[in-house]
Amino acid sequence: LDPLPNFTHRVDRILLIEAAGAVHGLDDDERWLAGALALSPMALPAESLLALRPEARPSLRRLISRFVVDIDGAGRCTLHDLFAARVSSALSDEELRALHRAVAHILEALPLDTAFKARNVCAHLLAGDRAAEAAAGLVPQARELLRCGAAADLLRAIETVPPERRPLPLRVQRAQALLHVLDFGRA
């Protein structure tokens, strides 16, 4: 019998218990920062986080010093995986909606791949209960997404917006994306 798997299981269990305790001990700014990082699909620049919540700079320093948040040389922050699930489950529905909106606005301002940005900003706005804003944000990006061959990504993003919340320009873009995906021009 190998004692290592049992030991590893116990260490994982102890770390999870410690993570749960650490999450409940977060102050409001730490909770906001950790929540935004837990919901983000990528590392977020510290300056982008602090631009939305400037008073949280000392809280970010504390999270880094306690090894809850990692920051790389470029100033991008990530939340340790151990904490991400715990933080997300500890947040109220209203906190989650507000943090999804914050992450969407941060991602929108970053120089990212157009398809990645459209997909993730739309998803976070929808999770933040901002379907109209998500729909309106897709319309100006649609032409670029079609031009760069990301019609399927555009279509997937549009399909996440409830049909009754799609304005006419978005429905037109959906039709164009369908034409590109189904390639009727070459049929």
C-alpha cells in the first residue's frame, strides 16, 4: 500500500479548509479584488483593477503578501486556484453580478484578441444582468469578427443574448454570421 495518495489527500483537505477560512476573513476591498480575479478568464493587470477601485491598493498588497494573489513582472494578477472556487461560492448574487460587470469593463479596455474579447465581455455582461449592453457591444465588433474569420465566435456570442433582447442591428449581424458559418456564398 502506498501511503502517498492518502497523505496528498489530507494535505489537499487541509489546504481547502485553510482557503475557506481565508476567504471568510477578507475585507470588502480584498473580497472585491479576489472576486474579480476569480471570475476573470485571464490574469488581470493590477492597474486595471485599481482603476475601478483605487482605494483597494493596500488590500491588493495584503493579498499578494499572503500568497492569495500572484502578480507577475508585467503587473498581471491571478488568484490561486485553491481560492478561486471558494471566493466565487462565498459571494452573494448581487456581488457576483457587480463583479461580472467590472470584469467585462476591464476586459473591454484591454488590447485582446477580438474574438476572445467579444466572447468574454458578452458573457460577463450577461452574467452581470446587462443583456442590452452585451447586445449593443457586439454590434460594432461584428464587422471585425467577420473580417478576421471569427464568424462562429460572433454567432456563439450573439446566441448567448436572449432573442427578445437582440436589437435589429444585432439580428442583422447574426444573419451575416450565419451566412459566413454556413458558407452559402460558395455553395
